[in-house]
Amino acid sequence: MPSFSLKMASATMSIIYLIGALLTLANWLLGLSGLKGIEEIGGITIPSDPGAFIVLFTIGLVYAGALYYNRDRAKSFSCIFIASALALALVVINTLVALASTANAAILSLLGELSNNIITVLEEALSFDVILGVFSIPLLIFSIKELRSLTRQSPP
């Protein structure tokens, strides 16, 4: 993937993450006021908590940093690498939370209790941040390749 395509993909991810962060913030604020926010778009679940807003907003800004540092290849690809790594870390954390919740519900059901708050791994897989995190994997791979090629070059 040429560097221009990688930066355009980074710009696209930045815009999507920032829009998702604003939707998350809007959902949280609407929930505080007692109104119902946008819970899902096309089957993709939109979170409604300030923690998710902070993480999504941060990832979106770091992806935008790749465009800001357009003239400095090392900084630009470092921004793409960091944002993609954060997005992938968010996927791992959400998956672990879903697995723990599913295991908790299974253990409670073995003890004869019913749990009303069951988050399954499949439901968590349709979360906004998880889907975007999966789309960040190719950006992570290509940014690693670009950063390796920059570190192998001799200094000017």
C-alpha cells in the first residue's frame, strides 16, 4: 500500500472515529437528560459512556496527526501505528470483557441464578469500536512495514 493510500485510509479512519466519538458523547448526554439516543446504526451498536468517548476521540485525533505531520514520514507513520495499536488494544479489551461477562453468566446459570445483563461475544463483536478496530489491523501492518523501512535507511 503506497504511503498516500495509507494516509488517506488514516484520514478516513480519523473522520469515522471522531464521528463515532461525537455520537457516543451525544448518547451519553441524552441518556443523562432522560432522552433516548442513537443506540445502533445498521446493526452496529453505538456506546453511550464517557469512557468510550475519550478513547474514540483520542484514536481519531491520533489518526488525524498523520495528516498534520504530512511532511515528516516518521511522525506521520508513527501516528498511524499508535492509533492502530490503540484501536486494536480496544478490541482486545472489549473482547475480554465480553468473554468475562459470558463466563459470569454461565457460572451464575450453573448455580441456578438468572442474569439479566448478559453480554455475549457476538453482541460485542457488533460494537462500533470493535468493528473499527478490526479495520485498523491492515493500517497497523502497513505502518509497521513503513516504519521498518524508515529505520533501515541510512541517515542522510
